[in-house]
Amino acid sequence: DAKTTQPNSMESNEEEPVHLPCNHSTISGTDYIHWYRQLPSQGPEYVIHGLTSNVNNRMASLAIAEDRKSSTLILHRATLRDAAVYYCILRSVDNYGQNFVFGPGTRLSVLP
Amino acid sequence: NAGVMQNPRHLVRRRGQEARLRCSPMKGHSHVYWYRQLPEEGLKFMVYLQKENIIDESGMPKERFSAEFPKEGPSILRIQQVVRGDSAAYFCASSRDRVDGYTFGSGTRLTVV
């Protein structure tokens, strides 16, 4: 997998938007950008994924830079339940044998 | 549609005993993955199985650890002669096909005393 770089931790106030950045300067054309999050004492949970275009779902939005070397996960209104470790992962669909590789992620704290 | 079911949720074993961790994938999912998360560390891939076959076990320790996914029944991660260093959270995930995203279970927290 191509490597991603995320800040170790971020803080946000409740009900404010949160922008979680991810750098992936060595991304290849077949790499999808996936975001998972892990709440305390739980397994990782799928958040969103995309290839080139920005994506929206009920949980979040994914903004992908035009050169695809970075992306941003956007939580529109943070709640206390959004406090988690957020993982940005690249995964190519070109390689059949590729598993998700989790890095250290960004630990998001949400302040009331 | 129940998600990925792992049991037990918590497991305590004495050093030298065997630990068996079970994972029932989501309905319709035939690909199973096991990950381990040591305290205060990230998730590490262990093994990938597809019904009755081990596809990738590159993350499995060479000794004491084994995994299976029989034709009928859950996937089992087996740890023989456990040691204190095996204490960790073990997560199972499943997917519908190889390019699909993963759905994770809530994990089994193994404590070796």
C-alpha cells in the first residue's frame, strides 16, 4: 500500500465542523482512499471511500485534491460520539491480494 | 442482518492454556480477516481466509497461532500455549468480495494471566 500521513491528534468543539487531513503523495492511479474510524473499545467502522471525485454520505464527506495527493475527511457537525481514531488508508483494486493496512491514524477529541 | 459476530467478547487464559476465538461473518460474506491490536498500538493484519482456504497468513506468528474457516460454522483463531504477550484485542472482519470494504466485529479481548 502507498503510505499515508495523518496528524497524531486533533481537537474539536461539539457541533462544529471537523476537517481531518490525510497526505498520500505517492498515491497511484488505482488506489482508492478509504476512511475508517475506531471508537473506544470497538472494532473499526467504515466511514467513506472515494477515488477521484468528492463523496458524501450520511456520516461524512470526503474531499479529494485534484492531484489526489491529499484528501480531507469532513464531519459537518461533530458530536461527542465522533470521538475516535480516524484512519486514512489507500487500497488498490489492482492487486487482488491486498489487505487494509492500518497506520496510527488521528485521534479526534470532541470537547463539549 | 446481524453484523460480524465475535465471541467471546472477553477471554481470560492462564499461561500455557489454549485460546479459541470465534468469528461469524456477515451473511453473504465469504472472506474473513483477522487483525490484532496490542495495547496502545495499531491494528496489525494477521490472516485472510476464504471458505476452507487460507489465502494470506503473512501476519501470523510462525508458532502457536493457527486459523481456519470451515465450510460450515465460524472462523476460528486458535492460540496454543498462550503467553502474556498474546494479551490483546483480536478483531475479525468480513467482506463480500475481495475488493469490497470490510465490516469489523467488536473484537475479543484476550487477557493472559
